[in-house]
Amino acid sequence: MKLKRQQQGLTFFGLLIVGILLAYSGVILAQVAPTYIEYIAVQKAVDKASAGSTVAEVRSIFDKAAAIDDIRTITGKDLAVGKEGDRVVVSFAYVREIHLAGPAHLVMKYEGRSK
């Protein structure tokens, strides 16, 4: 009597579930990636803006950099400008929400400061 070899692998239903989960993860990643890219652009603009000597100048430099990099989430008015010793420190914080399904949202909190 020969023993049957046990089959290995995914069933069609299992493959369907895995495919749906991967597709949904891809959609979420496609929505998260632009917010992170914008955060990096904001951080670069804040670093440029910290070269200003007055609050108005810092905000103006940031707004010009934001116009070039197409930053729409935050403006120069939203920046907190202060001094540490003899250097200007610019900090920011903002929240982005991504709708997932029904009442569920993915909340991303971004914050940073000039170097």
C-alpha cells in the first residue's frame, strides 16, 4: 500500500485573502508615502528658514521654500520660532489623517525642528 503524499501550498481561498490584504496594504502605503515625502520637504524648508534672523524673515523664507516644494500642510504662520543661545531654532508640528474604512482613520503626527 502506497502512502499518499501530503499536498502543500495555498488554497485558492487562501490566495484570495492574501491578495486582498496585499492590495489593501499597497493602497495604504500609497497614501502614506506622500505625507512622509512632504514631511521631509517641510524639514528641509525649516532648516533653510532657520538662517533668518527675525521671526518675519524666518516665516518668509519658509513660505518661499514651501511654494517651491509644494508644501500645503503647513505655512510660515504655523512655525514656532525661538532662540537657543545665539542661533535661531524653528520647530513645527502637524497632524495628517488618512481615511481607511468606515469610521477608521490612520493618524500621523509629524513634528520636528531645525538642526
